[in-house]
Amino acid sequence: METLDWILFGVLAAIMVGAGLWASKKSGKDLSSYFLGGRNLPWWMAGISMVATTFAADTPLAVTELVADNGISGNWLWWNLLAGGMLTTFFFANLWRRAGVLTEVELIQLRYGGWGARLLRPFKSIYLGLVMNVLIIGWVNLAMITILSGFFGMENSTAILYTGITMALVTLYSTFSGLLGVVITDNIQFVVAMTGSIALAYFVLDSPDIGGISGLKEQLPESAFNFFPEISTTDSDVLSISAAAFFAFFGMMWWASWYPGAEPGGGGYIAQRMMSTKDEKSAVYSTLFFQVAHYCIRPWPWIIVGLSAIVLFNVPQKLESNTAALWSQLETVGPVAKWVKTGADVPNEYVADVESLKAQLELQREGNAELDQSIRYQQDSRFGYIFALKNHVPAGWMGVLLIGFFAAYMSTISTQLNWGASYLVNDFIVPLTKRESEDIIDDTTERDDTKLVRISKLTVLALAIIGFIVSLKIESISGVWRFIMECGAGLGLVLILRWFWWRINVWSEITATVAPFVGYGLASYFGYEFPESFFITVGFTTVAWLVATLITPPESDTTLQKFYDRIRPGGNWGVFRRAEDSATNLWQLAACWILAVIMTYSILFAMGQLIFLNFGSAALYGLSAAVSGLGLYFMVQRTRILK
């Protein structure tokens, strides 16, 4: 970091924090203003905010980790979620805006009745707003700690301290500005973060060690560039996910598993942004923009850096010949980098070789920064992105790229704090202050919103403290990703069907929320790992909630009629549908959904093929994107979704 870098870093940081504090003047004096920005956001502003929130400091690091392990196809861990996201766009975005609720969890007491709803609503406010929320805050903080320790060479304790200071600044403007301040800073932060990501990819490719796209392709196996997994292979040099994992990702996860930012049926901060738009049409547009930008604009700069890191931090190429030979020999037996780091799980017959290797490495690492970075990358591939930034960015750009990381971090943390507080206040504290009634959702009499806003600000502060403490206990970013997906496996179908099938009741959702933990626990106990554990958990959860639905009575006619009259959804609502209602054509919405998924994947792959100089394939994907996009345009005009 040179003087110019620090100046740019300081200016951009001041702009973002200042914008957040400026918005505090307009944060409002009631919960709707504080948590939904007054329900008057334009679609593009809400859409960019969604993209910025899912672009956390951890995301490029996790993508680098996935690419190191599985090549490009490893990104199906999150690419699969597009189908669920587009389902939200066409089936649910307008319904969320129409519901008029303050949070996703508040919908529970509109859709269900009785003591079951009064139990589920505060439970999910704690489960989502506190437990899952602090896990997310924790992994984002871990990414920031990794960035600081890798970039500046800080001791871990020092990196933790600076992350805490940064989080305190975010908490400051998030506390006073509410959602409006979060959204305004999100829009600024997204532009800064994307500029930095694209610039880093360019500088890394332009380095002599890579030699552009052609040089990158020459130095990596062809399998590293596969967009889809290898079905079967005996080649040990293949970087690709298994066919079973691909099926779990693409065939099941998007509809079966709850995951923050890609909840089946919508939810979380995505639902919060949809509900904050000025009308139903804006809710649809904002979500459609988010899906296209999330999957097509963001990932390729990260993937390029992730692939380049495999070349840049290849340990044998930086070792003396005899040490390189020993490393390569041990590589065929097991995880050499892990042995070097901890000495764990070394086969007995190779203990002497490993000890010899470690002794030689200690001598060669001293004063050899490239070798030291390469070994650290092999031990923890998240560092590949940080070291690429540290080694290949010229003066002036360094400050922009580093503040880009901070921008990504700040946008996610500010959203998590505001969103989590909305659940804890609106769905836990508010119901406790009301008399027990099935109509809590409509009972706003004698509510002191000024006092509740003050409580909301204190809740934001408490979440920040708890989230920071949890950060110190998390070791793997992608590991938390997988854990959350597994522990929500099977819940997704209930979150979808509760809008379209009258027979879903509160016990369906309670069972589907709890059952994944039992199913995942059983799968783990019997030694199953992902993706087999995922299949078992989804199957167990699905059977459990179906049985619970069929052996318990449906919701009362009054509750179901009230929900239908407010939402007017399509699907199977039987006697509750009013005769004068024109039914939403679900087949038309399904056609829009399929065309949008094809269009977005086509754009994603067309851009990838173009980047990797495969012009014929790029043209085919481009044609697919154009045809599906045109079909989507005409199909949308035939539906009621934008009317």
C-alpha cells in the first residue's frame, strides 16, 4: 500500500460510511420505515441491494476454494440456486409485496392460526434472526480476518481486532439509518466491489506467470474448465465435482433446501427487499434483475482468479528438484499440505518421508515469500485470492481493490444486522407485548413504534456483538455453506406449497423445520457424507412433514379465507377461492420460470465461453439466451404478474 492507495482507500471508505449516516435522517420513526424504508424503493435500487448483500467479502474467497478443489464445475454448489431464485421471481415476488407483512416470519401468523402459529413465529424469529444470522455474520467475519492476515501479514489476533473495528463502523451507520441507509450504501458498495473484482482478474491474467487466457489454458488440465462435471473418469488430474453431487445441486437443492438469499418461495433479506419496493411490479423487476446480475455479472472475475491461483501457487514448481520429487510422490498418497501443517493422518510407512519433507521445506521457506504463499494456499486455498491481490496489483489500484473487499463486507454485515433485528423485534418482542390473539398481525393499537425503533437499534448492536463472538469459532467458509444447506434440506417444498395448497398447516412447517436436523444427524451417525447425506435428509424430512400434514387437521376456514382474500394466490384453494377471481395461470408462470432459467444460464455460459476464447460455443449459448429471452418477454405479457 502506497500513499495513493491509502488516500483512495480513505476517500471511498468515508463516502460509504457518510452515505449511511446521512440516511439516518430519513430512517423514520416507525418499524416500517426502519426495516422496509417506507415501502417506497425503486426496483433497481432494491435489486442492486440484493446483489450487493450476497456479494460478501467471503464470496470470492469461497469461490477460489471451490475452484481449487473442483474446477469451474465446483460452482454448482451455488449455481444450482438459480432455479429457486427464478421461482421466487415469477411465483412469489408479487405475493410477498401484496401480503403487506413487515417480515417473512410475520407471514406465519397470517397463513396459520392457533397456538401452533403463536409458537412457530417466535421460534423462527430466534432460529433465523439469531442462530442462522450469527452463523452468516461469523463466516463473513472469518473472510475479513483471512483477508487482513493474508494481505498485510498480520497476526490472527491483530486481524481480528481490525475486523472488529470495521464491524463497529458498519454497526454505527446500520443502527441509525435503518434499511434505507443499508440500501443506499449497498448500491455504492456494489459498484466499488465489482470494479475491484474485474480489475484484479485483468491484472492476474496479464501477469507473466499466467500469460493471458491462452497461457492459463495451457497450464491447467482441460477438466478445470468444464462447466459441467465429469460423469466418470480415472484421471487423477481431474478437477470436477461428481455426478451425484451435481444431481444434488442442480436437481434437488434449489427447491428442497433452505439457504439464505435463495430461500425456496422467497424469504429473508430477499423478501425484505421485495416488500420494500413501491409496488408489486417493482418487486418482480427487482428480483429478476438480482437473479441475472447475481449469476451472470459477478462470478467470472472470481473464477478467473481462482483458476490462476492453481497455477500461481503450485508448490512443486517453486521447490528444489529433489524436494519437488518427494512432494509429488507423497501427493499420490494423501493431502501433503495438511501433513505439512499438522502432521495428522500420515500413513505409517510415509512418516519418515513427511518428516524429511517438512525439514527441507522449513529451510526453503525462509526468505522465500513465493514458496511460503504457495504452501499456505495448498493448506487453505482461500488465501489464493488474497495472495493474487497482494502480488499482482499496481499502485493506485491496490487501495480500490482493498476497499472493494471492505465494501463487500460492509454491505453484507449491514443487511444481516438490520434483517436479523427485524425478526427479533417484530416477531419476538412485539408478539410478547400483545395479548394472545390469532389476530396479532392486524393488531397495531396502542403500539409505541418510537420505543420499538429504539429497541431495534439496541438489537442491532446486540447482534453485532454476538456475531463477532461466533466468528472466532468458525474455521471453514464453504463448510458452513454446506452445513446450512444440509440442515435446511427438505424444508423448501413446504415454503413453496404453503402459498398454493390450502391443506398445508402449521404442523407441516414445524415438522419440516425440525426434521432436517434429525435426518442429517442420522445420516452422519451412519457415516454418510454429502451428497448421500443430503438425499437421506431430504427424503426423511419430506416423509415426516407429509405424515404430519395428513394426521393433523387443516387450518380453520376463517384463517384460510383471510389469507386467500389478502394474497389471492393461484393453486389449489378449493372453496376459499372467490367465484369472481380470475385464477392465476400457473402454467404460464411455469413457462416464464423455465425460459428465465434457460436465459440466465445461457448468458452465464456464453460469457464464460467468450472469456475462454471458445467463440463457437459462445455463439450457441448467446443464441439460446436471445431465443429464451424473447420467449420470456412475450410470455410475461400474457400473464397477470406485471398488471
